[in-house]
Amino acid sequence: MKYIKDYKDGDRFFDIYLCKFKQSAVTKNGKPYDNVILQDKTGTMDAKIWDPNNPGICDFDALDYVEVYGEVNSFQGALQVNVKRVRKCQEGEYDPADYLPVSSKNIELMYTELLEYISGVKNKYLRALLEEMLVKDEKLVTVFKKSSAAKSVHHGFVGGLLEHTLSVVKLCDYYCTAYPMLNRDLLLTAAMCHDIGKTRELSLFPENDYTDEGQFLGHIVIGTEMVGEVIRRIEGFPVSLASQLKHCILAHHGEYEYGSPKKPAIMEAVALNFADNTDAKMQTFTELLQSTKETGWLGFNRLFDSNVKATKVD
């Protein structure tokens, strides 16, 4: 199989890919065409079907696996496929693992690491909460391992939510050694739960799109509700501790303009916000550099609000 990342301008495009998106459109001159996004585990490629009335060429839908024949062209600095022929494939002709972006890290090993952090939480109420959600709830654990951390931007792959969560936990653990006034049990519990709402905000791959609940509420509110539901089942869970934990989740984006219902009001919430922001931005830059062979200035990036540069280390 030829992966999307290996194509270049002028190449013949021919293999089986996942149709991530398909939408009919009309040119300025009134001519119909189809917008398509093709995907494999290395990325996506925009494609255009300029003759959608050609018999059989459009007999497929989003999330179908299709054999595509076409030509790769460069359009406004990005590669695009001019599609000539398409055939919908049947199960058995493809391996789904070739089409879903997956964490480069071992998912089971990451989960084992997370379990070690759970076992190290000394507060019995917080440990009980973590065990209920991330150990005993098999359905949630399964989804947690498979979920991405975002539709785009960073950790947008199978296992991305677990990878991001573990990275944030490790950063928070470091903060606790550097700043002993931090409540380690509270901070690490908040770190493990801060994005748990993404298991319901986003659907699993291959869709990896916002659910109705995600659109209406967002992962911060969803996650706070999920934690609250479990807290209510744990007899004697201290009210103040519950409020502090939920506050950390509600405030972990730091600012109202970034979607936080609250701004950090306790030291642990500040630490969680910094850890979450650090990992998100470092991963975003990592993925940006991995997606290009260019060195030098790469153009304006919205997340960093800056023209960014790929540096080469000698």
C-alpha cells in the first residue's frame, strides 16, 4: 500500500483509502463536483471528483473504503487528488488498521503506567473514584483507550486521549516535586480525569467527530458531570474535596475565552492548566514538524498565534 504521506505532486494516485468526508458542491460556473477527503493512518488528502455524473464514480459514501485512481496535483500549496475512477471496496479487501491514525506508543503499556499512578494515590476517596472510573468500568476503560484527545490540533489519533492524559499526569507529578505545597493526590486525580469527558464528546474512529452531547455541552462540562456521578456513589466523599476536584476540571483550560467555565482559583488548578497547555502545544508542534519535510519558516499557526519555524539541529 502507498501511504498518503508518500505522495508528491505529479504522482499517479492508486490504492484503497478510507473516505473520511464526501460532499456535493457547485463551481462558480454552476458545474457540479464532489469534495472528498481520503484518509489512511499517515494522514488525509483532499480530492475532487470533477465529473460526478460519470456512471459509478460516486457510488460510495463517507466512511466507505474505496479504491481510487487519479492524479496528484498541487493546489494553493497543498496536494490534491483529481479523481478519475472510484470503486467501493468490500470487507476483506482492506485492513482497517492501515487507515486509522494510532499512537506511536504502546496503548497497553501506557494504561499500565496510568494504573501505577492510580495505585499511588493515598487519599482513599480519590483512589476509589479513580478505580471506579478507570479500572472497574470496563466499558469506559475500553473507550478511554481508543479515544482521541481532539478532532484535530493535537493527539487526534487512536490512543491519543490516553497518551495526552498520561503526559499531563507526568508533568503534574514533576510539579509536585518542585512545589511541595501542591496536593499531589488531588492534582494527579484531576490530571487523570481532566479530559475524561472526551470519551463522550467525540465519537470513536473512523468518525472521530463531535457527538450531539459534545456539541451541546463540551468535554469540560461532560467530564465534571461524569466525575460528580461517581462521587455521589462513594459514601462519605468529602464535599470540599469534591468541589476542589471538579473545580480543577472546570478550570483546566485556564481562561473563559478558551472554554473554561471557571478560572483557576487553587494552586492545583493552576498546575493542571499549565500541564495541559504544555503537552497540547508541544504535541501540536511535534505533529507539525512530522508532517513536513521543510526546514525554515512554515507560516502562521493559529494555535501559537505566530509564524513558526522548523529548526534543524546539527
